[in-house]
Amino acid sequence: MSRSATELFSPVSRAAGRFAAQVAGKRVLLGYSGGVDSHVLLYELTRVASMHRIAIVALHGNHQVLPKSNQWEQHCRQVCQKIGVEFRSHRLPVDFDRAGGREKVLREARYAWFKSVMNSGDVLATAHHLDDQVETVLFRLFRGSGVRGLAGISPVRKWGKGELYRPFRDLWRSDILAFAEHHHLEWVEDESNRDESFDRNFLRERLMPILRSRWPGSPATIARASRHLAATETLLEQIGSEDLGRWHLAADECQFTNFGKIRVSRLMALSPERAANLLRCWGRRADPEAPGSGQLFELLRQLAQSNGAMKARLVWKSVEFRRYRDCLYLLPAQADPMPHVARYWMAEPLLDLPVAGVRLRSRRGVGHGIRASGTNIPAIEVRWYNQKIGLRLARGARTRTLRNLFQERGVPPWERWRLPVLCIDDSVAYVPGIGVAASFAARADEPGIEFLLEER
């Protein structure tokens, strides 16, 4: 494809070339609506794909909410067939009864599908530009977002099984439109972009013209402010990571998935702002969307007022912070304790216990677990935690309650109800994380059965 020097060094061509060099040798999934922005990105990436060994797949999500939705899908398909790019489309189910505005519901449905077709190491590219950045910053400002939100759209970040890039993030839409007109490209005009019932459209059609009439340079100023905020966010992340590295501890007393713990006394020694920043940084290790500042400051208030017996807790998304004694734990969101029904088990080879989210696997060996000879293995009964249940672990030792044994080992209360209690002849024989009752334990030369606890 022959081009003049002016064309090759246009802002659009330079941005596409930089991106292609960054993702050389990878598969690029391109969010392709057929609008001018994504069409220009597809056009330019196609030009440099072979040079950088890039495999392009155009992804078109059809929300089926507008009269021309199917026509646009067909247009995108024909464009990709003409230029030899793999095209995938998907009819996206949309539930507007869910929480959040229509824009959010449509966006989440689209990105959920993008994520589902992504392989390890893939790159998702979208055609967001500086005008989108300015609108995003204003939109989040009106929502009361913090520094991270007001930093706006990140040019690149980890996402799904790979990375998400916005190659045009530093270009104005006027640059993209001028490029498209110069090359006589054909694209879809989405009339819903004029629908002011969508918040972003209202910002674009009503608010931005007013701001430009009073302050002509306001879009560039807002974009510059977002870069300052992005730098601030980077610094806060560095401080949070350093604090986390200094005070984060492994929660070895836990048997189930967790993200470690921090001593409450350490948190309380920090200023509330620095402690909240540490918690936010830590929380993102488990879920990219950390709790809001209000939630974090409320958690810190509870931690400051509660003693070791009180339970400060903050649940968000699929994870939670929870206190036990002088430590705050980060772990997957825990289900509330549920009543369990006792059941019998033949101890071979696997028992699923879905109510507690665990399974038991038996393994035969010598000198470990419950002795296999002389024990009524078919009569193993699986019961559940009761703090008054007794267990004697060593010969000559006194019987201890499970509550005392768990407390000695520091097992948090939210794990106790998930631990099955194996009983034989109405006596406790084995408890994961605690051990084997002395009267049922296999001696060094005896065949035994070990019980391995796994999360489902």
C-alpha cells in the first residue's frame, strides 16, 4: 500500500504503528462496532499486521436494541471479508432490569463476551480516544470517583487472560475523523450516539459545547489534569505496595483460599488515609475493583473501636476483609454458616460436600491417618462443627473441645463450620486441620487412611 510521507506520519498512523510494535507476534482482538473510531483502527492495523506478525480478529457485539443492529453487523462482516480479517459476532443478551444504567449494562455485556473469547496472551484493542477520556473524567467526577477513577481511561492494563490496549487514547476524535475522510473510508453512524438519555451523550452534546464556549481549551486542560491524576495514582500504588510488602503476613492457620493477613495494630499505627490506601492496594490483589473510600474508612473506624472478639467485616464483589483477633484477613467472600446433615461415607475414594464448598479425598498408606485394620471404616459418619465436641489427640492427654483446639491453632471462625468432623462408632476420629483421635490413629507400622481436604 503506497502512501505519502504525510500520510505515514499522521497521528493516526504513528499511534497504530507504535501499538503494533508493542504487541508484535500476538493475536489482537479488536472491538469493532463499525463506527469511525474502530473502523480507522482496523484499517490501520490491517496495514501493519504482516510486518509485525499480528493476527487480527474483529469482534462485533450485537446488542439487538436498535432497528439497524443487524444491518450494522452485516456491514462489519462484509468489511472484514473484503480486507481478509477474521470476523466474529455475537448476539448479546441484555437485561435492563439489572442494577446500573443502560450504558453500563450494554458495556458489561459486550466486555463479558470479549473476555470469554480471549486466550492467554491475547490483546484486546478498543478505539477510545481523548474525547472519550475527557467525557470519562467528567462523568466520574460527577459520580464522586477518587484519584484512580479521575485518572480516566488507562492506555494499557492487564485484563482477562491478557491485556487491554487503547492505541488511540492520546488522539483527538478530530484526528481520527480527518484520517477517515482523507482515505474515503465508510463507516456506520450510530444514531443512538445522539440519544441524550445516555449520560455520556448528554455530556458530549450539551455540556461540552458550553465548556468550550467559555473555556475553548477546556478539553485539553481536562486531559492534562487526568494525566496528573494518573501519575498520582501510580505514586499511591507504589506506596501501598511498599506498605503491603512490609506488613503483609501469610495466613498459614487457614486451610482455605485466602490472600493473607495484616495485624490490625499495624493498620492503626498509620494515618487513616495511608491505611485506606494500603487496604485499597491489597484489595486489588484479589479484585481489580477495590472498595470505595467511604467503605474503607468505615472499616478502619470499626477496627479502631472493636476488640479481638468483635468482627469487623467489609464485603465487596467476590472478596471481603474480615477480622479475627488482632489480624485483618483478605479472602474470597464467605457464605454464611449453613445447617449440615450428617451422612455416612465408605472412605473411598472421594466425597463431595457442596454445602460447605469442600470435598474429602481418602488416601491409603502406612503409619498415617486412621488405622485401617480393626476399624469399622464403612461406618464413618461425617458430622459438622460443634464447639462442645471433644477430641483426644495423644495417648494419655486429656480430651479437648473442638472450640479450644481451633482457638489454640488460630483457625478463624468462618472456616470452622466448613471443616467436616469424621466420627466412628459415635466418637470423633478425625478433624481436618486438627488431627486424628489417639484411639483411632494408625501406628508407625500399621496401614492407615489419610483424609485430604480440598476446596470444590
